[in-house]
Amino acid sequence: MKKENEDRDMFDTMELQTPENTDTSVQDVVETSHPSMLSPEWHEYVISLFDESELMDGNPLVAGLRRVAEVVLGPIVESGPSQVFPVQEADHHGRATVVFTIKFASGLTYSEVADCWEGNTDDMFCAYAVSTASTRAEGRALRKALKIKGVAAEELTKKNTAEIVRSASHKAASSSSDGDFNEDSRMSDAQYNFIDVKCRQLNVSGEDLFKQIFDVDNNRKVSKKVASDIIDKLNEYQRDKSTIPEEILGYNQEWRS
């Protein structure tokens, strides 16, 4: 008798799950397995999404950046150079500069600028200055969109850019004066243009950099020695952008006038 009562109680409390009594509506699922884009762990999370073939010595290749950007941020609907400054005939350094813009389906848009010349590019790529500058600018725009640190593999060079700029300035001074390099003479066009390009790349105000960091006016009366020191400082900023003082952020092309 007791066994029968237990069986009856079991069937009295059991409710079969049928379409009539089951919630079959679409449920919102919030993915919480990855960190916030603003958290310190974000960079490592994004890097973990790259395949080994998309990294070179830990630096992402642009092809990998494209794929991961769409994984994280959605489809890219527009991508290409928005401004191109090709090599000028009079520029014996062979510098080309490109501004690259990327737009996602969400409406997010990112732009970055990069240059390519004999001083910051390995020799095998110097002949393709515009395309190399374009690839570098695209990589920078994608890095900005993904909010990751470091540089793309295509931005790296084995050359000592600062030393090459010094050498170029020395040669220019020697050819124009037929004398020894004078670090107290005015900075060269090559130095001035290099500083401008670096300021644009790093979103640094050239005027504030000259006045607040080096206590000089941003005109051609700046000496070659000071210009060289400014270039060294910009290279330091490029290696670690977190060291750029906030008060000099904000590139403005009017500083050249």
C-alpha cells in the first residue's frame, strides 16, 4: 500500500514539458567570456585571436588584423586610401605618405597615416613606397580600431631611422656649405619634414612639442642639434606611446605655417 502511494505521488508532481508549457521564445544571450575593451586584459585577449601564421615575432600582420577586426567589430564596408602623397621627383629620400580610412558596418570609422622612405623601410620594399605606406597606414588604423598596443609587422624595419636622418642632414649641410657639419646651423628640410610626419603619425602637436618640451619656437631657426634631439624624442614616443604627455597631444597641420 505504501509503495502504491509513493508511485501515485510521483506521477501527481511530474509535469511533462510540452510546447504549450515551455518558453520557446528567442532569449538574449550576453557573451561575457571576453574582457571589456577598456580593461588591461583587452590587448592579450585580442592577440589570442590571431593564428600563429598571422603573427611575426609577436607582431600582427595586416592580413591578420583585417580578419580579427571583423571578428571583433563586425564587417568592414569601406577600406582604402583617402589621401595619397606620392614620391616627389625632388625628394631623393623617396618618401611617400598615405592616409588610410576604414569604415565598419556599425558606422565606426578609423583613419591613420603612415609614410615610407629609405630611412624607415627595408631596402627590398623601398621601390614600392606608396603601397608600403598604404599597408602601414591600414595596419595603424586597424590597431586603433582594435585598441591594441605595439605595431604591425609591416611597420618594422631593421634600420636605425634616427641615425639615417642625422646622416642625411649631415650630407645636406655639407653639400650646401662645402664645409663641415655644423650642429648649430638651422635644421634641414629633411629634419623638419620628418618631424612633421612623426607628429602626424603620433597625433602630437608640433608647436606644443617644440615649445613645451624643448622650449623653442617652431620655426626654421631651430638648430640641427635641437632638431635631432626632437627626432630622438619622437622615436621614443613611437616605441612607447604611453610616454607622450597629454598636453602635447592633438596634431594640427597649421603648426608648419
